[in-house]
Amino acid sequence: MTTRILIADDQDDVRIGFRLILDSQPDMTVVGEAADGQAAVDLARHLRPDVVLADIRMPRLDGLEVTRRLASETRVIVVTTFDQDDYVHTALRDGACGFLLKRSGPVLLVEAVRAAMAGDTLISPQVTVRLLRHLRTPKAEPPGEPLTGRELEIARLVAHGRTNAEIAAELFISPGTVKTHVANVQRKVHAANRVGIAAWAWSSGTV
């Protein structure tokens, strides 16, 4: 099934870039673009996309208001240059299915759309790390199966907001190997995603 996406951003080059990335995926298609928040709301209600990508700072209505108006009708992912804590908390509180920084790159953009369609929430690693550092979480349960030294190393890097590509470069291993290790850590600590790994690492004292 093809995921239908609406892009809302007041910068033409951003919309063009996002469209190129998303339309290149075999299971995604961009069905509309909006240059301001009110147009995004109107188009979303007309086109009924599966996912809306909304910038925060847009004319007429900002992305937070777009999220508030549309979150009960469709999945909204906030994609922005600005990672202020109040933006993150407001967007997630009002029902956003993801919060990405524009510098996060094309891989995370695609992953965020797929996560939203799966009922999950993806947050840029840089934002996740800062949020987790300020959260008071209960001490994590020990993993169901002991982590290897390499898996602990990768869990720490995930908790510090590194992407798979950055971990691969830092440890001189392939991105595919990193992906395998991340999947193993996820399984062992019973995490649903990378955010869960980071939360476990911070609350368990691994970092």
C-alpha cells in the first residue's frame, strides 16, 4: 500500500527536496504541497493524506497549530530547523507522530514516515538525547540477555544521538553491521525503537 504524503513548508527548496526523497521510495507518494499552515490544513482535509510533514515557522498558521488541528484526522510529523524544548513538548502533546530536525537527513525522514504509519513515533536523535537527560525515569530492568561489549558500545552511542552512519564511521564497521547490532540491543532490552534503547541506556546507568 502506498503512503500518501502532504508536505507543508514555506521554503520552495525544502518542499522540492522532500518530494524527491519521498517520491523515490516505492511505497510513498507526495500528493500535495502547501506553502503556509492554513493551506496545509485545507489541503489535508481535501486530499486526506496518510501523513502530513509540517514545518513549524510558516505564514498564517504555524506547524504547531497545524498539528493541533490535524492530529485527530491524520498523522502529523513536525520537521523543522528549530529544536527548542517547548516546540518539541507542544508538538508531541498535541499529537505529532514525530519530530525531526531538517538536518537529520533523508534516511530518518523516510524512517519517520514509516514509523508514523506503523503507529510509532520517531524523534531526531539530537532531540531525544536532550529530552532523556531531563527526564526522571525509573531504573531500567536488566536486559533479558546480557549485551556484548560491542552492543554496549553501540547502545551508548545511540543514547548520545548518533545515527547508524555516524556509528559505523566512528567504529570502523559497516552500516549493515551497526543495524544488526542495534536490532540485537533492541531485542535484548525490550525496546520498541532507538528512542527505547536511549531511554534504557540513560535510566540503567549505561551512560
